[in-house]
Amino acid sequence: MSSPQSFDPKAYWRATLKLLVTTLIIWFIVSFGAGILFRDALDSIHLGGYPLGFWFAQQGSIFIFVGLIFWYAKRMDKIDREHDVHED
């Protein structure tokens, strides 16, 4: 982790937008990709007696989204601390 530096709004927003785009890409791949686009390929694998494509569409994506929320919050806190704009 880098040491706190003077606040640079452009660097802060660049890091924030990079995190946002990464989060949206993961969200898109999980929701649209696993549930719709890759469903046929995933259906060849079974989880708990159900095709994996069905499982992702109904349950798996929810677990991943909750994990994604916690990951985003942790990464955003790290960005805030690196740019010395965090709340205590």
C-alpha cells in the first residue's frame, strides 16, 4: 500500500472509475454470461442434481453478487485511504 499523498482528484476518480468498470464487467459476466450466454455449456455440469447454468441463474449469481458488494466496499476503502479521503 502506498503512503498517503496529497489529494489528486484526477487520480482518485481514475482509480474509482477503474474499480467501477471492473465491478460492472464481473456483474455482467456473471448475470448475463453465466445465466444466458454460457448456459448450454454450463448445463453439462451438475451441482446438487441441477444443471450449473440453471443454478447460476437462480442461486449462484446471488452469492457472487453479495461477495462482489463486500469486495467493492473493501477496495473502495483502500482507494479512499490511498488518496487520504477516508472517513474514520
